[in-house]
Amino acid sequence: MSNVKEFSVEEKLSSLLSLQKIESKLDEYKILKGELPMEVSDLEDEITGLHSRQTRIEEEINGIQEFIAQKKEVIKESEALIKKYEKQSDNVKNSREFEAINKEIEMQQLEVKLAEKHIKDANEEVAEKVIVLEKAKKNIAAKEGVLKNKKDELDKIIATTEKEEKHFNKLSSDAREKVEPRLLNSYDRIRKNYRNGLAVVPVVRDACGGCFNAIPPQRQSEIRQRKKIIVCENCGRILVDNELNDAVEVK
């Protein structure tokens, strides 16, 4: 049966502390980028939505213009019929035929007037939608300008930190393999609870380096002995002594 190496509490604390310091470095790069990644993503989503709206307005305008073209055809057909009926009226044989033709002419004249009204209303609608479309295009152009500036700013930060981030991401991956799963789960849970991501902190001036709550002398003595993993009773962070904290370095 193979022997599985048992790590001392001090070794476990050193591994956790090393991981904390590595991931704190990565946190610094996130802080440097600030809200830029989220702002870029939100702007991209917003611009996609604006483009969809622009396409919808353009389709609506095209639909109205097709409607106008149809009504113009109706006018042409009605005017052709009016001419046809007017010619027929020259050769009527009785008043009944004359009245029937006149009714047809009146019907076609009404068709022309109705079509002209539809065209007028449709042109007004097109004019309104063109104004909305122009505003949408200007809005897109403005948002795309802001997006470009944000992306340029983010790209500059990434360009200057990319090498270091890759280095610390590799260190983080390696360091995580050295921490036993149960401790790693606790570490990750604590990290998620705090905006500064600090799960392992030293005792600074007789207080927790995370929440600054006072640590009793007896508790401090136990922390320095490194015989068991001790957490802050106030914030739940894992506590280490200053000597160990100074001894663990991240390059």
C-alpha cells in the first residue's frame, strides 16, 4: 500500500497563503481593468439591439413603400378604366347604359381618391419613420464611438498586463493543486464572500487583517504555534501570523 504524504498544518497554511497572494495579484489586474470588460460587453449587447431596431424600422419603411407602389398601380388601373368607360359613354344606346357607365366612372374615381389618401398617409408615416431611423443611426454611431474608446482602453491594459496575468494564472493553477480539496473549497467560499477576495489574512497589530477585529492574546499565541487552522471569529477568514506571512513570497 502506497504511503500518502500527510502535510503539517504549517505546510497547509503556507500553501493557502501562497495561493492567496497569487490570486490577490490577479485581483489587482481585475481592479486595474475596473468595469471596462463589463462596460464593453454591455455596449456590444446594446449596439446589437440598436442594429436590430434599425433593421426593423428599415423593413417597416420598405413595407410602406411597397404599399405605396401598390396604391399607385391601383390609380393607374382606375384611370385606365375611367378612360375606357368615357369612350364607351360616347356610344351608349340608352339612358340606362349611360347611368351604368357613369356609376362605374364614379366608382373608379372614388378608388383613385381613396388610393391617393392612402398614399398621402403612408408618405407621412414614412417621413416619421425616416426621422426615427436617422436618430437610431446617430445613436448607433455614438455608441460605437464610445465602444471603440472603451475597447482601446481595455486593449492597452491587457497589452501591458497579459504576460504577468498568464504567469500568475499558471502559478494559481499550480498552487491550487497543492491545497487539499476540503481546504480549497473553504478558501474559495470565503473569497467569494468578500469584495477584496481575501480569505487568508495575517494578524496585524493584534487584529484580524481582514475585518480588523481584535484577536485575544491567547488566540494569537495559538496562531503563531501553527498547530491548527484558526479562523477569525468575526469574519471567518483564515488567520496566519506575521512571520509566516512575511516568509511566503510570490515572484
